[in-house]
Amino acid sequence: MQRLKLHLILIFLVTVGAIWAVFTKPINYGLDLKGGIEIVIYPQLEKALLSQYEKYAVSLVNIFNSEGLPVLDYKVSTEGISFKVLGDSKKVVKIIKNYFGNIFDVEVKKDLYLLKLSEEQLKKFKETIITQTIEVLRKRVDNLGVVQAIVTRLGDKYIYIALPGVLDLERAKEIIGKTAKLEFLPVLEVAKDKKFLEELARKYKNTKILEGEDGFYYLVETSPVITGSDLTDAYPSSDRFGRPAVGFSLSPSASERFAHFTQTHIGKRMAIVLDNKVVSAPVIQAKIHDKGIITGRFTLQEVKNLVVILKGGALPTDLQIEEIRVIGPLLGKEAVKQGIWAFIGGIILLTLILIWRYKMAGLTATLAVFHNALLLWVGLAILGATLTLPGIAGIILNMGIAVDSNVLIFERVKEELRKGATLLKALELGYKRALSAIVDSHVTLLVAALILSQFDAGPVKGFAVVLAIGTIASFFSNVYMSKILLDILARKKWVKFSL
């Protein structure tokens, strides 16, 4: 009896702890219950590939010029790089191999060379772009403060994003879709007339003309002083006139470069370029170390959005929104309401059947089912899991599985009673002999839940999480706790089984 009391104390402590957790740890609701935004995105791999080939082409031109083999002409497309070089073809191919290894398939037609990434390298490149895009989007969503958002791969080339509780469609598109390529570029000249700058650009190498938000055009150097990848932090700030601006902090190595540049270029302009558009081009008035601000014609909301974007980093390519849906919370409320009624209806029906079939033992089984549901709910809250519509279905399914364990045990107990065993002995033997079948079924469910959890689809994963937590909770409530309660009732002679 002393041992039973210790078990009873353990069950009591677990129950009290679970009730405390219910009131102190709120559960997260998924997109289908809470409402929000669902987005399917296509990272423009072709554009990223074209940009990469352009970088390779510039490197090849510089390499061949340094080797004394002038490049007469070159063209870049998503199919690769084609260029003409004066010189021995074997020497040209050898130089390519020396500098780039075996990443290119090289085709030679007289003095025309065709380079394209090998199948293996092309596959790695596309995989890298998708992985980097997912990472950046996850950081942006985290900085946006969305609880239990989903950013995951969808098929071979798409990305799926779910933002529970977010209903501002325009802001979501701004945060998710902006490339956010930030560069600080030296300014050579500013003018209203773009043609004037085009004429002037012929005198310089490695320059480009960018349009500014103020209506002016800027002739800038292509090599940036610092980029968005050099930022360690971004935060809302204001300029000297009190207008909204974005403050930033730099990494140590970037701070040194930035300090040296600003010290040697006092009195000159520096363009702050976001996605190839000049947002501002202030005159450098003093040496700047590790902190600064990005000024422009920003509203307060635009500053907040830009901070989120810069903290997440720049995307490796442009994004194309294939599908976007706003799911209202009314559907979620109705789903929760229906789920609650289904739960209540299921509990009432189970209670009536169990008590009719097993009397007092059926009541203990019902208590165990309630306890199982309590532990399941607490498990979801503690693990920070998200409850979805399929998750509610998983809870109801778990109730059925819990009752099944009790029915199996009760029928084994009745078999032992028919053989002439006493009630206490029958309970002991019934639990012992039913345990192997119960363990097998629970392990099978856990394996199934583990397999389902590997799917990236949110509803499937939500169902798998509920199934896994419910299976573990079921073993505690419907096997361990139920046996302790029945042992106590049997000793009090309050429980009977009709044969």
C-alpha cells in the first residue's frame, strides 16, 4: 500500500504540474486556425545563373589579359559564356583548368570558346541558391516577429511560407520579396541629364549609372566600399533633421575599410544603393568608424521594413511570387469550435460506452483519457509546437487509441478472472500480458509519427507532432495511471468486472 501511495503522489504532482502549464504556457495555433498569409515563391534561378556567369566572364577577361591573351569579345547567357581569344587553344584551355578546375565544360570552335557549368556544378549552384534563399527568408520572418512561421522547400524549385497571425498582405510582400542588395559606392558625378553621364562614363573604367530617388542620376564606381553582408546590426534611427532613417553597425574588418575610405574622401559623395537604386548620396563630412545611418525619403513604416530586411540579409536572386493567399481567422474560430464540440461529443460517447461495458473500471478509463488529453495539450505548449486542423484530428484519434489500450487490458483481466484468479491477481496478470501488445502498438505509432514528421508540409507535420506526443502521454495515462487507480479501487473493493 505504501508503494501505491508513492505512485499516487507522482501522478498527483504530474497532474498539478500539467494544470499549471496549461494556464502559464499558451499554445500556438497554425495558419488554418489563427488565420494569416500563405505564400508560394519561385527563386529566379535563371537570373542568378546569368549573374554568376557574368562574374565568371569578368574574371576570365582579367585572367586572359594578365596572361597576354586579349579577349576580343564575349557574350553571356543562361546557357554559358562564349568568348573569342587570340592565342593557342591548348594554352587557353589549360589556363581555364588552372584557375577554375573542372567546374566548366569547355567546347572549342576555332577561336571561339564556349563555357558552361558542368551538370554537377549546375546542380550544386541551384541547390545553394534555394538553400540561401530559405535561410534569408527565415531570418526575415524571425525578425518580423511571427510566431511558428513556416519557411520550407516545396518540390524542386519552390519555397512555401506560412505566416500565422499576419494579415497585412502588402507588408508581407515587401518584407519577403525585396532582394535588399545594399551597397555603399563612391560617386564620381551627379547630374539630371543621364546622357551627360553616359558621355562622361567613357573616360572611366568599372563604372555604372544609377537612378536616384531624388530624380538625379549618379555615376558611381562598381566596386563597393561595404555591402549589406558587412552589417552586424540594423535599427530604426533618425537623421539630423529628425526624419526617419536606418542606423547600422559594421563588422570589425568592414569598420577598418569604411574608416579608411571616409577619411580619404572627406568632401566627396558616397551613394547608398539599395537594389540598384540610390536612396541617398550624402557628402562625407568626417571619418566614420563602425556605425552610421542610411538616410532617404523614408516613412516610419518603411524604416521598420528596411530594418527587418537588412537584418535578414540580401537574397541571392530575385523572387517571383507564384501564389499568395490571405486566410481569415473566422475559418479558424469555426474550426476550433467544431473541434471542441467533436472532442466533447467523443468524450461523452466514450464515457457512456465504457461505463456501460466496464462499470467503475470504465470510469477510470475515462479519467485516463482526460489525463491523456491534458498531457498532450501541455506537451504541445512546452515544446512550442503548433496546433493545426489536422492536429485536432490527431487529438481525437489519440482518444480512440487511448481507449483501445484500456479495452485490451480490461479484456485480459476478464480472461484471468474466468480462470479463477482473484481480482488483484487478475489485474496484475492482465496488465502484464497485455503490456507487450500495447508497447508494440505505441512503438509502431511513434515510428509512423517520426516518418510523417519528415514531410515538410505543415499539416502533415502538425498531425505527426500531435500523434507522437499523444502516444507518449497515452502510455503514462492509460497504462501506468490507470493501473494504479484500478489497484486502489480493487483493494477498496469498489471495482468489479462482469464476466
